[in-house]
Amino acid sequence: MQIFSFSPFGYEGAIVAVEVDLRRGIPSVDIVGLADGAVKESRERMKSAIQNSGFTFPLERVLISLSPADLKKEGAGFDLALALAILNASSDSKDDDDTKTEEFTCKIQGEPVLVMGELELSGTIRPVKAVHAAAATAAAAGIYKCIVASANASEAREVEGMKVFGASNLSQAVEAMRSPELFTGGDEKESLPEGCVKINGIAFPPEDKALEFADIKGQHNLVRGLQIAAAGGHNLLAFGPPGCGKTLSLQRFPALLPLLTPEEAQTVTRIYSLAGLLSQNQSLIRQPPFRIPHQTASIEGICGGGTNCRPGEISLAHGGVLFLDEAAEFKTSVLQMLRVPLECGSITLSRAGRSTTYPANFQLLMATNPCPCGNFGVSGKICLCSARSVEQYWRKFSGPLLDRVDIRTAVLTQDSDDEKNLSTAELRKKIATAVRIQRKRQGKRNAQLTPQEILEFCQLGKDEQDFLNKSIKKLDFSQRAVSGILKLSRTIADMEDSQKIKCEFIKEAIAFRKNVGPLDLFNGE
């Protein structure tokens, strides 16, 4: 029998083989294979847990090898694997009357098993992080059985083909090694959150009155932009004076996002598992993440890093949304760092001679004031900012970053008696139509279309092409801007269940694209 554990590093991590050799000599336990302090300390935890569980710890010299030997092993997740490997090697286990020992036999000999868990001195198994990632990596390596803490069992069972036993203590883990029939797989039925709503075959989160768009008065242009952004996965920038409703509206955006597909949820769950952000007994994350980092966030906090290359906010927002409120208050370096992940949907981190690539396919939402004081262009208020300070304020975004934002909308202060917007349920209908079409046509959102796919799926008629060419010449759009307009037009057409991209769709896409700064805030267009 082969016992394996998992060493997390970056997004990939590595499967670690646990080998034990018993030999004559002064009783001791030696661990080789670049084990860190937490792994070495497991010698004492493991010894006490074995004895307190009624098993006999071998009175011999114990050598434990963790391979590959050149890979650093970190964390307390190796405790249970080491204990089972020693018991298997020593062939000792407890007997019912505790007066003699019986052979520690395993009926799944020769079949590898993944083992993860931290041991208390009493033998109780504590949950550890990265179990879902470990199970997925093990399954890819041909290991389809695993023993984990009972609190981690649900996330391990979400990996297709994995047979799992959730143990509460060391004795139960030993029993599982003897009885392979105790291993069970996950439920093959689609797991959707309780109360979710299905519209045209597309699942949405449960209705929440706190995220109701009908309560927002005015701001029809912003709400329309959010609807299109949710339908096609497009980036959005909302700018306007303080108190106009930017943050209020954008914080309700999760209500418009459809639930993740099982395939998308696997990747998101793996990232959260590696970050240790999965709660106990949590299964797949089906709701798209919605991350709101503070303006003081560093580059490492946003893109990831540290000794173990932990995921940053852009990876934690994979499959969902990264919302930068008061975006101009973020460091310029942080904002500029977003450009490459927005383009390629991933980020590669390198630390101490090792590198890892995290998925970072996120949707960017930004809200900002028109100037540092927020009163630029506001009727009845005086702006105290100089022209230079306003210019520096907007220069933080830079042209290349704004060029990757397809929807820019000016938000004005509206009268409280203005007409209400459509309800969240009504907004979801067109979003569901667009998402269903996109999943069937290309298997991803329109915002992620490649140049070749744009040529294939965003074809225009002669009149529409002439209209677009005139607009390009008049407004001096870059090639990336043209691609963004075509993708935005495709999304609007999908929302209307139209195969053809009409001139009115292109016109609306251009209107959302051309607002770029405070001077456009009150231009009457």
C-alpha cells in the first residue's frame, strides 16, 4: 500500500509520497525530505495520538521519507499520513481487550490512498486547508481514494471519481484502511444552493431584498450598463459625484450574475481551498465571487505572493467580480498591474526559483469620483481642485487600463422622486437569454472572445460595418476599442435573442464606450 499526502504551493501543489522504514537502534523518529518546523513537530503529536488511540508506537528507530526530496514540505496536514504509514509499517494495532496486538492489515494493499489531516494529542483529527486542491491533484495522478478529516470530506467528494472517508479520529482512519467499502463518492446530481432561481435554464442566486434594483431610483443608464456587463462579463467604470448611487448600485451586482457551471465552480473552489477560505463542510462554490479590496491594498495583496505564492484578490475573484470602490485612491502601481491579467485571464508568480500560474479571469468593476473633492461639474457646488490635480487624479487609470474597460458610464445625482428601475427579476430575464446563447455558442462569455472568435461570431452586415467605420473615424477608436465595441454589441444582440448585430446595438455599445472622463460627465449626450 502506498500512502500519499499533499504539499500546497501556488495553484498546482504537489503529491508527496510518505515512506517509513523501521530498523534496530535507539528509539527515535527522523523525518527527511525538506520538512519545515510544523512537519518535524508532528513527530510528537503523532506519537501521542497513536498511543492515546490505543495503538503501539514502534520501539525502534523510525525513518520517514517525504518525496520528492527536493520539494519543501510545510504545514500540519501531514500528521495523519505519517501516523498511518508508521502503523502500517509496524503492523501493530489495538485489540478490543487492549492486552495483545493484531496485525495492521489493509485490504486495499497496492492501491494508493491520499491522506490529509492534523492530529490532536488525543487522536482527534482536525481539518486542514487545500483538501479540495489535494483531491483534484491526486485524481489527476491516478489516486482515487482519500482519508481526510470529517469536516473536509464534503469538499473532497466534489472531485469527480474520488472515493472519500471522513474520519473523526485516528481509530476511524485505521478502520477505513482495513475496510475499503467505507469509502464513498460524491452525489452526481447537480448541487445548487437552496432557494436558487432558474430562468430559461440558467440558475441565479436566491432572491435577496437587500440586492433589489427596483429600489434604486433613477440611474437607468448605470443599471442598463450593469445588466449588459452581467450578460457578457464586460468590465465597467462608473464615475460621478459623491452620493449619486455608484457604490449602492454596483454592490447589488452579484444579484445579476448567474451561478457558476460545475466546471467553473471546480476551479474557484480549488483556489479558495488553497487559500484556506472554505468553511467546514462546504461543497462547491457555485455563486460567483465578489471581492471588494480596500484602497490600501498592496500589489502582493491584489496579485498574490508570499513564501507559498498564495492567491491574491484577482485570483480569488476568478469566475466572478473584482470591485474597486473609489478606484482612483488605489496606488497607481496596483491599477497598472491589472492590465495583463485582464488581457490573458491568468497571472504567473515567481518566488525563490519556483513559479506558479493562477487563473485570474475576473470581471472588473470600478467606481470613482470625477475629481479629488468630488464636486467637479456638480450643479450648485464648488470644485476646489486645480486643473492639474484633476488631471493627475485621472492619470492613475492610464489609457491602456481604460482601453480594457468596455462600459464607461457617467452617474448623475437624480431626484429622489424619479421613476424606479426594473426589478432584479426582470433584469435577469435578458441576462439569462444572453448567457444561455453564449454557453451554447462558444462555451464562455462574450468578453472573453479571442480576435479569431470575434471575426467568427461578431460578423456585421454592410450597413452596420459602414456605421461602425464612420464611428471609428470620428471618435478615433483603437483596435482594442473596436474589439470591445463588437463584443459589447454581440452581448446586446444576445440579450435581444438576435442573431444579427444591428446598428442600434452598435450605437448603444459606442455610447457606453466613449465616456472616458469628468469632462463627459455633463455633456448632455
